[in-house]
Amino acid sequence: MDRSQQIYINGRWTAARGDTAFEVIDSSTEEVISRVKAASRADAADAVRAARAAFDAWAARPLTERCDFLERIAAGLEARRDELADLIAREVGMPRKLTPRLQVAGAILNWRRTAEEARRLSLEETVGNSTVVREAVGVVVAITPWNFPLHQITLKVAPALAAGCTVVLKPSEVAPLNAFALAEVIDAAGLPAGVFNLVSGSGPDVGEALVSDANVDAVSFTGSTRAGRRISEVAASTIKRVSLELGGKSASVVLDDADLPAAVKGTISGAFLNSGQACNAQTRLLVPAARYDEAKAVARQTVEGFTVGPAFAETSKLGPLVSAGQRERVQGFIRTGVEQGAELIAGGTEAPSGLDRGYFVRPTVLGKVDPRSTVAQEEIFGPVVSIITYRDEDDAVRIANDTIYGLAAGVWSNDEKRALRVARRLRAGQVDINGAPFNPAAPFGGFKQSGRGREAGRFGLDEFLEYKSIQRKA
């Protein structure tokens, strides 16, 4: 059923009352997939009131019952796996052959994993003459991005519900359709009215209305650092708890004893995932100055293996960017990098051959990048990697840490003890050694202006629980 004109409040689908609509675009073809009606500020207030009214009963419900609902939701999403993969491939532009695993399977698994972790939670302990309990923080507003939409929604909504919170979700207006599908699944799972609510709209309008609402106890946001600052400002007026997962400018540090070809290939392949539209992409490739020419040759060869094309083309390894604005932004960064003295090793600003429609950008590697230049300091959010040279290990660590961000990093070395030593020196929330895989059970989040708080596994549940001490006479 077409939900583009509706929102989900208090267990019912109802017409959105906003004055505007926004187009959802297939980024491979530039065709309009849907025109979604925005919610009004009154709709946002209604959603919060519904969540507030439902909170006491939901928080009082046994934890095991709340976890049962999460598992039902996971089963409902599993039944719609192929539909969701198609939808996200069109909304975001990731190649369809990758979306079942990278966009959908992980989200489903996280609903189940959250239930498993919550069942193991210890919510009460004795400390001296006190009983220390952990209780749900209250009404949670979740504001989510477009790049891994269902996955990012899951990392907020699933632990919030498990903890006993009620939720108002505002998904990105760029990729909202998967969130409507999730709301249908939640409705079918029989979640009590008001426990989960969905409103659509822009951040400056509906998002700010939600964040400023005095009936909201906590906000969980993933997106740009600029937007995170604004959310912090608005939420401060009512002293809300705020969790932020923001931007990154992550470094991959290739030490002088590393397998350089493997390091360069691994870093570029990871950085180009989802066309570089990932906050934890390691887009600064740090190599010893003496091995720059070798790194450049491997980088050029690696980029040649990335076939750019539409999301539903079987040969596509790299899809389009999500929007025309994002394409223009990325191309602008490439031009700026060259103007500021970087060497264009591969790619560039010209459209890929044969792709006249769609928001495509050629995968690009810039070399001899000044570590203080624009492309080395600002998040590009596209398939652009900057190669930066360093003198020695201390210089590499200094460069890696010399940004406002601290979300992720990588270290490559044939000496694991050395790699671990360097990893401990990097100011980042997660550090991969020699291309180690992402661990969805480990805490995800950043240092510095990459945010505060953590998501995933049992650590993500902590964001939605409060401590209470109950003292007794001895």
C-alpha cells in the first residue's frame, strides 16, 4: 500500500497535515519514485503525546515480553527482505547485489541481537544499603540518515524499545520509504499503540519541533556534525539526553613494515563502499613518503577495477550518489583538491562514460595531499580517497589525529603488537587492524566532533537506560 501521504501515530495510519511534499528520487535514473507528504509540527506534537501516553505501560511490561516483540519485528522484516533490498537500492543507489547483505541482513540481525542482549541485561543490583536499578529514559526521538537507512533506524529504535522507551522516528526525507515498510511490520507485530510512531519531514521543521518538545526525554541522531550541533543547541533548552553519531574523516595508517599493496587495496575498497557515503569511511590513506610511488601505482590499478553503473545493473560495483546536490558537492571537493595542489591519480570531475543520467561520480584518488588542505580536513561523503605521506610513526599518528573528527581509523602492519600500539594512540572510536571486519556487537561511535554516545550490541542499550538508587535503612 502507498503510504506516501500518511504518517503512523498512536497505532494508526493517518494523513500527514504538512503544507509541503518532498520527492524521493531513484538516483540511478533521476526518476521520481514517490512524493511524500511532510508531517506538520502539530503532527509531531501528536506523535510525542502518543509516545508519552504509552510510556508507563510499555516500561512496566516485562523485559522478556518487549524482547518478544523485537523478534516478531525481525521476522516481519525477514519476510520482506527482497522488497526492502529493492527499495533501498532505488532510494540510496547502492548496487542491488549488495543491498541484501549490507543494507537489510544486518538490520534484521540487529533486531534479533538487541533482543538477545537485552535478555541478558542486569537491571538491578545491591550497593551497600542501596538498590540500584536501571529504568527506561522515557520518550525517545530518533532522527536517522539516508546512507544506511534501515540499519541506522534499527540501531536506535530496537534498543530503545527493548529498554522500555517509547519512540518517535523521523527518517531522512531523502530515503524514507524503507521506514514506512518498517512501520507496517511493527503494526503487524501488534506493538501497543503509541509505543512506536513515525513522522516524515525535514530536519529544520519537523526535526526541530520534535527535539524542542518538552515531553521528549532523549534524542538519538545520526547525521552531519553541523546538524548535530544544531540539535544539541535546541535540546539544551530542556536538558535532554542527546546521543550523536556524526561525521568522520578517518585515517588508514599504513606503517612502513606493512603489506602495502594489500593495505592500499583494502583501504580504497572499504572507503568506496556505498559510493563513499559512509561516515566511518577511511578516506585519508597515510603512507610512508618513501613508498608513495608504489602506493600511487596500486591505487590507480585498484580504482580501475571499480565498475560504475546503475544500482540494478549486475556489473555495477559502484552505484550513484544519492542526489544531484551530493554529486555536485563531491565534484566540488575534487576540484578544490586539485586547485590546492593535490595530484589527480585516478578519477576526476567528468561524468563516467556512458552514464548521462543518474548521480554518478568517478571513483577518485588524490595524491600528495597536504594534511591541512580542505580535502584532508572536511568530510566529502563520496568515493574520494586522499593519499598523504608521513616521515615516521609519530608523524603518522599526529596527522591521523589532526582533524576535528574521531570516528574510525585503520592501522596496517606486519607486526601486530606494533599495530596495536599505534591503534591505542589514535583518537578514534573504532580502529581496524589489517582490514579486520566490522563487529556489529562492538560499540560504535566517535571521539571529538564525531559525536557522543555509542550504538550497537549491549552498549547501545546503555543510551536508553537511567540509573536510580533506592536507599534502605540498614
